[in-house]
Amino acid sequence: MEQTKQASVTNAKPIEGGTEGGITSGTASTNTTELQEFDMKATKRLLRKIDFHILPIMCLICLLCFLDRANIGNARLDNLELDLRLVGLQYNDCLAVLFPFYIAAEIPSNMMMKRIRPSTWLAFIMFAWSACIIGQGFVKNYKGLMTTRALLGLFEGGFFPGINFYITQWYRRNECGLRMAIIFSSATLAGAFGGLLARGIAEMSGVGGLSAWSWIFIIEGLASIVVSILAYWAVYEYPASARFLSATERYEVQRRLLVDSGSLSDDFDIKYVYQALVDWKIYIHMLICMAGFCPVYSFSLFLPTIVKNMGYSANNAQLMTVPPYVLACVFTISASRLADRCHQRGIFLLGFQLGAILGLSLLASSANPIIQYTGTVFAAIGIYPQIPLGLAWNGNNIGGSLKRATGIAMQVMGGNCGGIVASYVYLNRDAPRYVIGHSILIGFVSMAFILTLFMTIWCRRENARRDTISREAASGEPTLEQKMLEHELADGVSWFRYTV
């Protein structure tokens, strides 16, 4: 290949027992002239090729995942509660029951992503949750809705941490944020698309003897079934076996990841799960993620109701939920792209957290519909970009693939604990202003701001400390043999530097 400096890939061979890597530490030569290195133009072309094959199907699955999870908020406006005779907090209970099962599935699911083909696992869980959504369209009472929501959480739980881990197996640390943002932006589009779709499906009320809310679940569930079957063939494996890459390109992808990881271990060993479970930094990111997901879920589940209580009809409220989601999508992608270029996460998170606090404060402080709607726009713009930024930040700062897989799953587990809280933030008794709910979310985002500021300062100081030790040791860049002696220490090794 004319763009490469070296054409030989004869030393590349797959890692035993794992699919995500293809270059073992032992096959990498200490002589850098023997490594496959693409020039900048060829690397950009390679990344575009990966993007083209990886991102579209992930975005489509993510859109349907969030649409299936949050469409109950749209269904509520079409007499779901009345038809199922839900009273008191029963609707909120049906929202909350999803999350304990979702949380329980996350770590085991990410471990499965390392053991079997991603296409098989992702297609299976998507088919299963799609069947649950279709079943949700035929429930007749509170118990039926609770059951289908619990099963939905169990099968959906593996998707979001799974795709975040999957992305880290294709891209270097400073390239993951934008890709995660592009995929997560599908979740914001799901909110916009869900409102438009629900408005159209409302005209089907009475068809087949079913209410409009039933058709919302059935139609969206059938769409997910179709995509789950497509995903079995459309989702590619890890770089070592990717059919759309040439042998030279597969080698280059793996070489870049090996250099970026600092030769840290990719072995499937339970000790790396333990390393993640005792890492205090991951627990801080879990809290930040919880404080981010709580307003995200609150918005996705209750925004149609909040907008309706501003004085709009049910149909117009469905449509008025679209603009905040569209703007959130634009800011989510733009912020993560800029963060990747700057190689920073914390400062961007801090800015969006302040934006979210502003928007929620406008919602809580005024009864003027114009000011309230402006608040929803600012809140959406501030809330949604935090998720891919936070996930990329945590993933960037965990060394070793199994520890990273576990750490990302733990972080999303923490985030979905926020979903449990979100289910009870906006209560009927607080309508139409929901001042208490908005105030609770302000408190959560403020906590995230404080923790983000702490982690930003700590990462900078820890990097400075390690730089000082390296200078004092005057040993230069560690050799491959020296790195191999410490490669089981994950991000605790002396040469690892944290993304700030």
C-alpha cells in the first residue's frame, strides 16, 4: 500500500482467547522501524472506512433502544394510565422497575462481549427486548406492564455499556469521544423521532380494537425486530477478524491500539474485574454518570408531560418536544468532536453542567410558558452532551481491556441508578410546575459539577506527579520488555497518563 511506510505485517497474529486484539505484546518489535505506520492521510482514510462500517448500524440500534425504553412517556399522553387503570405512583413504579434489572445485566453482558461475537450477542439482546416491547402493547393491567418493563430492562441492560466497550476496541482514546457522541446523539434523535412518530400513530386509535398507545409499542417493537435480524450480519467483529479491512489495515488498527494502550494486558482474567471493582476513580465516575443520567431519563420519560402542562394540547405537546432534542443532538456531537481535538473532557463537562443548571433553574423559577420552554432547550443542551463526554473520559482513563469493559459497565450501572430516581422526580401531585422535580435535578447536576471539578484537578496533579518521577528517574521511554513487567497493573503503570 503506497501510503504506508512499512508494508510487512508478517508478525501480526491474533491474541489467544480474545477477539478484540490481534497483536500480542510479544509480537511487537522494539525496533519502531518494523512497525506498520500509516501517514496522516492514510490514517484518516482508514478511520473514515471504520466509521462507515461501524457507526451507522450502532446509531440505528441506539436510536431504537432509547425509543423503545422511553416511548412509554409518549404513550402516557394517549391514555395509557386510564386504560390500564393505573393509580397513585403505579405509573412511576412501571418506569422504575426497568432499572434494577438493567443494572444487573450490565457487567455480565460486557463480559459476554469479550467471550462471544458482538454481532451474535447484540442481535440476541435486541431481538429479546423488541419482543418485550411488542408484548407491552397487549398488556391489560398494572402487573402486565410491570412484567414487560422488567424484562425490557434485563435485555436492554447489555447494550449501552457494550457499545461503549466495543468502540474502545476500534479507536484510540482521543478518538472515542466523538464516536460515542455520534452514537449517543441517536438517543436525542430518538426523543425527537418518538414525538413525531407518536403524533402520527395517535391517528390509529381504535384500529384492531387497540388504543393508540398500544400501537406505539407494537409498531416500534416490530421495527426493532427487523433491525435486530439485520444486526446479526451488519455488526462487525473486532479488528483482528474484520472482513471489510485488508490485512495491512487490520494490522494498522491493532498497532495503533497497542501503542495507545501502552502494551497493557488484554487477557481475560478475573483479576482485572477485581481491579475495576476496587478502583475508587471508577466510583467517582459512577456518581457523575448517575447525576447525568438522572436528568436524561427524567427528560425522556416526562418531557411530553411537562410540555403539555405548559398549556399545549396532547398532540401539539408531542411535536413541541422535538426542537430541544434536535439542538441537544447538535451540541452533543460538536462538543465531543472539540473535546477529542483538545484531548480534554473535564472542562467541557463543567461547561455543560452549568448550562443544565441554568435551564432547570428557568423551569423551576417561572410560570411563563415561553421562559419554561426556553428552559427545556437549555436543559436539553446541557444534559445530553454530558453522557458521551463522561463515558469517554472514564473509558480513556482505564487501562487494560477487561478492566475497561468492567469499569464502563460499572459506570453505566451507576448512571442507571439515576434512572430509578428519575422515575419518581416528577410526580402528579407537583403538576403543573414540577418545581420540586426541577430542584432535585439541579441538586444532582450540581453534585456532578463538584465531582467533575475534583477529578479534573486530580488527573492533572497525578499526571504532573508521574512526569516528575519520570524526569527524576531519567530513564527515558520504557522499553517493551520493561512495559511487559508491569502490563498487568492497568492504569497504575508509571507511563500511563490520564485524560483530563
